[in-house]
Amino acid sequence: MQNAAGSLHGTLDLLILKTLARDPNHGFGISLHIKEASAGLLAVEEGSLYPALHRLERAKLIQGHWRATANARRARYYSLTASGRKRLAAAEDSWNTVAQGVTRMMRFA
């Protein structure tokens, strides 16, 4: 994943889970949502996205199923599992704590 400052290591799983909390989606749709929701500041490369989706699926945080897209192409759609919802809540709490700490450091250091 890339942004203006370089790589944001460790946040991809959170962004995928957050995206899937809205609705099930396929890989390209997940990537597009992350880009649009971040106003173009974040872009997920295919080489990072699909391994992350497979890892999350193996961990039973998401589940995939095949279906047709709006343009009648076959794609694997992913949705959150109950475990994925729990992980998302914990990850959001953790991220918010880190973000608050970084913000304070940037103001007062």
C-alpha cells in the first residue's frame, strides 16, 4: 500500500476489514473503495491486496464466495465473519490509540 509519505505497513488488514464491514466486495472493489475513501491518498497494489485477502480468509476473518459482478464477470466476493467483526473492533481501538499517541508526539515533541 502506498501513500504520499511511502508505505503504511500493518494497516492493510484494518482497511480491508473496514471496507468489508460496509458490504461484501471483490478485490478490485475493495481496492477502489480504499482509494476513493482516502481521497486518493492510499492505493493498494494487487501484489499486496490478494495475499492479504487470502491470509484473512485462512484466518477465518473473512469468507469468500464466487459470483457475477455488475458487468457479468465472475469474481470472488469477500464478507466479514463474526471473528472478523471482533478483530475489526479491536484493530480500530488499537489504531485510534496509536493515532492519538502520534498526534500528541507531533504537537509536543
